[in-house]
Amino acid sequence: MSEIKRSIQRWLLGIPRAFFPVLTLGERTFVFRYADVKEILERDQDFTLRQVNYENIARHIGPFILGMDDGPEYQRDLGMLRKAVRKDDGERIRAAVRKNCQEAVAGLEGEFDLVKSYTRLIPWQLQRDYFGVPGPDMETMWRWGRALFWDIFLDLTQDAEIRAAAETSAKEMNAYLQELISDAAQVMNGGGRLRDSMINRLITMQPSAGEFMTNEWIAGNMAGVYMGGLEPLNKAVCNVTGQFLARPEVMDQARSAAQADDVDAMAGLAWEAMRFHPNAPLLMRYSEREQHIGGGERRKRRIKGGKTLFLMSGAAMFDEDAFPQPKSFLPDRPFNNYLYFGHGLHKCFGNYINLIVIPEMLVALLKAENLEPVLGSRGKVKNEGPFPDQWIWRRK
């Protein structure tokens, strides 16, 4: 979709935001205003997630926090995943990503596919080195992650081909992860030392964690973590770069930040760019019974029971009550106002990674001289379904 079409779409979504902020059509209720979207996400006991995601996730990888509502199982599993993350991981990730980005950019010559050579390569290297899940090869890992993410989170039509691809990928991936975990456990039980990675930290914790932490539990949770960290990073970097290219003055700022190695300035530009082109323009929840949202009695709005809620977070981020001058590109907006990484109970678990990896990838790419998309249609992003799949660039 071109930036002109996105502008038209934003204008059209502004109409219900102004006049029909809560709109019920059949079994679906659409919510458009920023304050309402944020309130619903904060009221996680009233507006739940299990009815939206649990069945799809459990069918492919078993129970995972992105399909659970708050409760003992959710808190237990989230707590164990957090124990596998250490305070110094951020600097470790930054150093590794920076090195990998610099090496990848240095190798870009002639015409090349930015997706294959960069925006998918760097996240996969992170999965390999930090998470400890390299997969049989990069292409297989991308196929698995893409198929699962598409079917679980993005396929609202329940397309049979998408479902079949996800089922095949889940079967292959689960077998791979089970073997990976079993081999690592044998090394550990034999007195060997495991390389430090997130999956190996979980395996090391397994003997003392309790009966719930089976090999299947580790496999399912690592599948959930890796599934949410491959295509979303690829898509975010492509979307942000596209927004920079559509705004020459912003691209000049981004290149200046890159030349100065100013990761913080690049981050501010990136987060605002994602407001104009978020990875996903909506979040979903479920209202089991009738609820009311809004401020005082005169502003309260009714949410009917038994409805799936489509929280139009993309439209909400152009609500002038929360984003003054919403049509203007202002990179100094408060980061916590943005909704594309979620909000409340289910704010993205990997946020600490997103905040490092996306700006670092952009700095390395835009610091390089003479890199640009090729002219014509070949220089436009080609998508496979909802994901960037090819983007031909060149080094002049």
C-alpha cells in the first residue's frame, strides 16, 4: 500500500473515531478512540484474550502466555521466562546485533534483496546466538515462523492453505525443538557445559522448576518467543525504512543520526514512523459480558457481551487527544503513548529486544553510503501475505 493510500485510510478511520467511537457490526465491536483502546487493554479481567488466541496457539505449540489471561498459570510461565532473561542481556544483544549489522551491510554489493540479505538475516542471527535456536537453516526457520505467526495472529478468514502451512510447520518445528532440548539435557546431565542462551537457561532451570516444566513446555514457550521475534522485526525495519523514504526531510534526519551513531535519535524517528505504518493496525480482545467504558456518566459507552473486540490501535494513534498534531511527523513524542507494542498485561514480552534491535539495524543500514532501492516496481516491497518478502536495493 502506498503512503497516499495509507493517508486516505487514516482519514476514513477518523470518521468513526469522531462519530461512532464504539461500533458493533454483527459479532464484532470496533473501538477507535485512544483512551478507550487503552482502557480496554488495562482492564484485562473484563476484556480477555483467551477466547481470541488460546485455541490457535495451543493447537500448534501448546499453551503460551500470548493466549492466556491473568492467573496462576500465566504468572508462573511469565515468571519462568523472565528468569531466563538477565540484566546484562541488553548490552550483549546490542554488541552482537551491531557487529552482525556492520558485517552484513559491508557485504552488500550490486543489486541485492534487502529482506533476504538484511532484515531477515539479523533477527535470525539473534535467534541463533542469543535464544539458542538456529533451526536447521535460516530459510526453514523463516518458513516456520512466518506460517505460524500468520495463522495464529493474522488470518481472520481461517484460510485452509494458511492453516495447512502452519500445521506442517508446527509439526516440523516441534520435532526439531524436542531434539534440540533432549540433546542439550544429555550434555548437561553428563557433566558438560551448555553454551549460554535463553533455551539453555531454561533447560538448566528444569530440574528444580517443578513438574510443569517438561521438554514440551520449554519447546512450546521457545516456539512462542521465536515466532514473535522473526517476522515482526523484519516487518518493522522495512516499514520504518519505507516511511523514511517517503519523507525526504525525515530521511535526512535519519541519515544524520546514523552518521553520528546516535541510536537514541534514530529510535525516536523509528517509533514515530511506526505510528504511520505499524506492523498490525489492531489488537483483539473479547467481552464475555456487557461492559461500559469511558469517563463520566455522560461519556460512558456500552460494550455488548459476547463480542470480539477489534481495538483499532492504528487509528487510535491519530487521535489528537493523545497525539497533538496527529498528521505531523514528530519524533519527540512520549514513547509510552505508542500502542504498536501493546499495552497493559500483554505488552510485548520482547520489548527489551525491539528497543535495541530496530534502531541498531537502521543505524547500520543508513550509515552505509550509496545504498538505495532500485528504480521502478522492482524497488518496491513485495509481500507474501502480511510480510515483506522481497525488496531489491543496490549499491551505487
